[in-house]
Amino acid sequence: MTPVRFGKAIAHRLGVIARYCRSAPSLAAAGKWLYLGMIRARLTGGEARVSRREGDTGDFHIQVGKNAAHQVRLDLGSLAELDSFEEIFVHGIYRLGKLPFRPSLVLDCGANIGLFASLCRMAFADARIFCWEPERANYARLGAQPLLQSSLVVAFQEAVSDCDAELPFSGSGLGGRIAAAGETAGERVRAIDLRSWLSRQPGEPTLVKIDIEGHEQRLIPSLAGAWPPDCALFLETHQEPGKDADILKCLSDEGFRWELLESSGPQNDQRMLNEYFAVRRKS
């Protein structure tokens, strides 16, 4: 490695650590945030994670709010969990400050291990939170999140879709998804008709997060006419560049104003991951 490349590598790693230290919610929590930053900067080994011993349950608790009880549970041996934590609590992809109202209902569609739901539990302590996560291992981790141990939080080991059905499921971790037509799939998972579920709710101010690995192409059009009057939406799309137009038109037709927050292209994948925020007000 040339001196210039070495210098850039060191600067990058120090930058990662600095971002984690700046994200620590309190001085008391800074030690664990520094440690996690060092893991992500690969100062603890070749991988940006810690090797897990056999039988290790992955119980690394880290404070994410001003209150010492505001903690989430991570498996330091899981690169997917570390990626999710970094997106939500370091990069802050879910900008709750954009909401023009305080939601009393939160829907987490594609809840993974419950980090977004935990963020909302801190921000909206009185809100009812419903989580849907079909992947078995993720659902188990979701159920163990400290902040979600509340009667206000309900989790389902299910996917959200446009019908009540058993659907083929492919992949695992952050990439687990309802299989597309013709795609090789493993197990089948239960899916619920989200439109039908919404129709049974009282229409209270609602925050929805949808991150369902491409199945949003089928889900979003099915929700026409069913969105709550006051609704905010965080939506991640998983499509080839320029293919979001139909989904965005569906939202615009329902009175949503939307904006693109972030866009990225995963390695070895032609799809773009686009993060949108959309909101509509009827009251």
C-alpha cells in the first residue's frame, strides 16, 4: 500500500469512529459507542464485526437514547445487524423530525430485528406499534428487543402483502423477501392483507415504514383508498434505476407529497435502494 492510500485508509477509519462517537446519546454511553465504531472501522480484526463463540446469544446492549433504559440488543457477530444499527442510529435514515404530526399508531412493515420500532418507541412513547417480520431468526431477535417489551407493541411473524396467503420466501437477514415469480424459494411464510388490516383501524395519525425488499411494487398499489387521513411514510424501494415511477404515482394520486432522502446501489446488484419520505394531511 502506498503512503497516500495508507493515509486515506487511516483517515477513513478514524472518520468512522468519529461518527460513532458523535452519535453517542450520553457520556455514559460513549464507551460502547466507541467500541462499536472500532468494530465498524475494522480495528478489531479483518471483518467489521466480532466473531461469535458457539452458544453466544449475541447479547450486546447499547444505549441509544438519553435515558439509560433506552437500549437495543445487537449480535456483534451479525454484519446484517451492525449494518441496520448504523443506518438507523448513526446515519439517521429515518428522520422523524420531518413528521408534521405526532403519530398515535406506528406500522413497521419489514421490522427485521426491531431497531426502527425501538427508535419510535423512544420518540412516541404513547403510540401503539405494530411490527411485521416473516423471517424466523429476525422475528426471534425482534421479540427480544428491550424497548419493545410493552403492551403497546405487538409483533407478528408475518409478511405484509395484498392478500391473506402463504407466500414463498427467499433469502435471510436484511435481504429476506417474498420471492418473485420464477425465483427459487425456500420456506413459505404467512402474509396478511395490509389493506384489510388498515380498514379495521380508526384512522388515527399514523406513521408507516415499509422496507420489504421489492414486494412494495405489489403492496403500494393495493393500498389505494386505504391510507389513514394523516399519514407519514418511510419507504425503501428496491428496483432498477428509474423504475420507481409507478409507485410514486400511486402515492401522489393518494395525496402524498414525497421526497427522495437517499439513494445507493449495493455491490453486485443492478437495483437501486431509494429511501423516500412521504406525507399527507387531511385534517
